[in-house]
Amino acid sequence: MNSTTPVIELFHLKYSYGQSAAVNDLNLRVQRGRCYGFFGRNGAGKTTTIKCLLNLLEPASGEARVFGLNPRKEEVAVKSRLAYVPDNVAFYPWMTVRQVLDYLASFRQSWNGQTEAGLLGKFGLDANKKVTALSKGQKTQLALVGAICADPELLILDEPTAGLDPIVRREFIETVIGSYQDADPGNRTVFISTHLISEFEGLIDEFTIIEDGRETLTLDSDEARSRYKRIRARFAGAPPAVEFAEAKQTRRDGRELELTVNGHSEDVLQRLQALSPEAITTEALTLEEIFVAALK
């Protein structure tokens, strides 16, 4: 794969369950080395999109490319270079943790035993324990260990922190995903589908928000933070009854006027200054707040 070839590309992808469109004319491009967020509410079409991408579902129309390859025609070539952790993981019930990892390793050309040992210790997973005795969170941890130890070029995670307790979630996100990419900077790509956006705030380079299977917004994270602003103005009395057409959201609370804007922040600030407020503050929205604002 050429270094400029996108790791993931979707062209006008469509998939329906009966008469209900789950993915509707979706386009997407993920470049190598990025940590890409795929955001949407439950039922927005995130998991269906991933299943089409991995040839687990056949789209009604459109096309998916992974590493520049068609996953339907070159499935082995595609899947040998990636790892996938679904939203609901399952293992053969008679296996132990050790047997699961050995089984997964048997399909891989390489397996990082040092990473495996470190992650088993970090998560406190007993290699001799039967998978039937694991909690939902522990099964997710085991699936994550199996994905990362293969040192894939692409790591696809569908709601990866579901079922994990808050401490393990934070450690996994900051340490495991960060370390995975840092081991080969610029070459390892992470595609994260989630609605728990705040947990990945510091990792996401770029994101797409979908709603009803359609793209609502695609932005570089830094660009998004520079565009989406919260502006607060405090007045000596009640805020003036002035409308700001540029604001996506307007809130008045006592002496304060709060505006959420997508661009146009300088214009809004100039208009606010002309109203002689006591103070004005501006702050960038978080990715989760941008997600909420984009869907309102």
C-alpha cells in the first residue's frame, strides 16, 4: 500500500434492514497513522458500517476499501493486517484465557508475547481461568489483548470500553491505545466507533458524526475545536434581548448570556462588545459537546 493510500475508504455505502436504511449513502476516508473517531447515537449505523467494511455484511450498493483493497474480493489480505474488537465479544466457552490467546495467535504471522504478558498483568487476567468465568468487562479486556498483541496496521474498535470500569477504561485508553500507536508512529491506525466521546478526547485526530446512517459532520479535531466555541457575556443587569443568528444555541441565565457558535466567533464577539458587558469569556467546546451541538 502506498503511504498516501487511505487505510479506509467508503464510497456511497448503503445497507438496509428490510425497509429501514441503516447506512445511507455514506462516504468516509481515514488516512494512515490517524486515530479516527466514528461517532453517533445508538442505532445511528456505526456497527452496520463496520460490518460492511469487514465483509461481515454485504452492502446494497456502494463500495468499501481497506488498505486500497476490496474486502469482499481480497478478504484474507485485508484481515491479516487488521484487528477488530466488536461491541459484543464471544469466545469458545470451553477455552481458558491462555487457550483463547494461543488460538488467536495461531492465525497471525507474528505475535507480541511481551505485550501479551504486560497486558494480562495490567488487566489482572488469570491465564488459567475459563472464559465462562469472566465478567463482561474481562471478556472485553481479553478481546483487546488478543487484538493488540497481533501488532496490526489497523485496529478497529466498536464501543471498546463498554463494560469496563472507569479506572480500567482510563488506563486502557491512555496507556494501551496510546502505546499501540507510539510503537510505530505514523503507520498504525485506530478506528474507534463510540458514543462515549469524552473518554477519547485527547486521542482523536479526526472524526465523523453520523445520524440515521448519514454523515452529519467530518472534521479534524483541532479544526473542530477552533470553530465550535462557547462565548459567555456577563452584564450589569439582565442580558439584552438581542438575537444572534450565528449562534447554534443561546442560553440566558440571570445576568449571563451564553452562545454556542460554529465559526463566526469574531463577529459575535464584536457584537457582544458593543453591548458593553462587564466581562466576556471564550472557550473551545469538547468533542462531546461538538457532537451534541452538531445533532441539535
